[in-house]
Amino acid sequence: MDIKDLQRENIKTLKPYSTARDEFKGQASIFLDANENSFGSPLPANYNRYPDPLQLDLKDAISKIKGVPIENTFLGNGSDEAIDLLYRAFCNPGKDNVIILPPTYGMYEVSANINDVEIRKVDLLPNFQLDLEKIAESIDANTKIIFICSPNNPTGNSINRTDIETILANFKGLVVIDEAYINFAKQKTFIQELTEYSNLVILQTFSKAWGLAALRLGMAFSSRPVIDILNKVKPPYNINQATQDLALAALNNIQQVNEWIKITVSERERLNTELAKLTLVKKVYPSDANFILVEVIDALNTYNLLVDKGIIVRDRSKVSLCEGCLRITVGTIDENNQLLNILEKL
């Protein structure tokens, strides 16, 4: 498969914006090339200079943890930017289509609508696994991307690995595996398969296990041709310097992150057990993420009663296959105890 054949014709001939930092990358004492404020910033630290447009220092630090070369790594303003850029680079508006697998992460559909790309929905099976037969029936010559969220949001389960491999081996478009919650899963990442499939794109994030949601930093890993195309169409300085600096500092605290992951997984299992004992709970779905999908007797009323007590969960009862369900993020030990105490009283 030649990835270049998948991209839009106008992207093939696109000449990307050339920044001052692209045109000069050496060392100098005086920079008068980028129309920056030469006096500094009204802050303790100076942010008057434009950041590295390719975030090479940060990517180098990430590569040491993920085992993925810099040239196979893209950093975006959250994973949402990578999702949007995939549409803009590979999907012709009004012509091409993508396949999403509800219930799933809502931004796949929102980005498709923004970019005027047809959405073909193939619902997951009742056990929240892929319906391979219907996916195959939905693919045509204009199907460019299949989005697979694993562990899946909002259901929490991992998608069967062999099913994903079947799609990777047979689909002649991009297969995007969104691994936002992979740090909490028993299933291993698909990163090691990057060398086998040129059409594989893996999304990960600093918003969940790393606790950096406010920084808006997402990762995409793929073959060199895909990453080159994403770098070609992205805004020139899409990751600000403050985010790059703070993320680099966070990468030095991986032991703390791993400890939080262990506690989260332990609390997830405790919540699973304790929630199943409650009379208002009809079913607790198994989870590989940092949240649990719970079917309750009256989802909206339960949600509102929790709000009255100052506890906010997510009402997913109107999402396909999630009727009557609340999605509950795993909190701290104290937060989980408060949640359980209130639900027991309800």
C-alpha cells in the first residue's frame, strides 16, 4: 500500500508554510527574523520566542519511553488535532467516507461533520466487540479511515486484538486505533505493529494517565509517510513552548504516574465489586480504562441525585447500546468512598 495514494490530490501538491525556525536552525546571539518581541515576556519565564515547530526535544524524550522513533511520532493539540488533520489530509469533502463504531468517542463524528465527510456507522455487537461482517459490507472505494477506540469510550472494554488485526490486514485505508486509555489496560499497545502495517495510526494522550489534560497534548504514531503528511498540514506552531516544557518535566516523573495507574486499576476493581452489590445497579460492565460503565434502574434520576450531592458523573443513557447507563470515572480512594456511600443511601 502506498500511503501517498490515499491523500487528497491538493495535499500532494501543497507547499507548507515555512517558518522562521524552519529557515534557520542554528545558534545565534541576536534573532531579528521572526518579528517576535525582543524584550522578553511579562512573566517569570520568557516565552517571547516561537517554539520548535516539530517539538524535537519532547519527541526524543517520548521516544525513549514509547520506543517509537521521532520520525514516526506526531504531537498535536490533544488527540483531537490529529483526528481533524487525518480528515483534512486524507478525506475529500463530499466524496470520501469513514467508518465509526458506536458507541464510541464523539469527536470522530464531530470532525467528520466539520470536514463534510460521510460517516458510516457500524454499531458494536451487544458484547461491545466489532461486527466484522457489517464493517466489511460498509467499505467501498471511497472509505478512507476506520476509527477503533480500544479500550473503548464509553464502554471501557478492549477490542479483540485478532479482530483489529483482521481489519489491518484487509482494509486498504487508514486504521486509526485510539489508545487514550491503554495505560489502564491488560491488553498491550499496538505500537509494536507499526513496522508491519503502513496504514496503522495509533493515538495516545497525556490527558489520562499522565494527568495533563489541561496542557492539551496528544500523540499519533504511524509510518513515516503518514507522519510527514500530518506535519505538512498542521499549523506551524501547534504545540506551545509552555506545554513542551511542562511535558518534558512530567516525563521525568514516570514513577509517580505508574503509581497512580496501579492505584486507579485497584480502585476500579474495588468499585466494580462494590457497585455490583447495590440494589439500584443492574449491571457493571468490565473495564480496561479509568472509568466504569454502570447500568442503573433510573439513570437520569440517579445522575441528578448525585449532582445534588456535588458528585458529577456522565449520563450515557441516550447513547446507542448504553441505555440506562452512567459512566463513572475512577476517582481517588476518598472520592470513591463518598460515591459509594451516597449510592448506598440512594
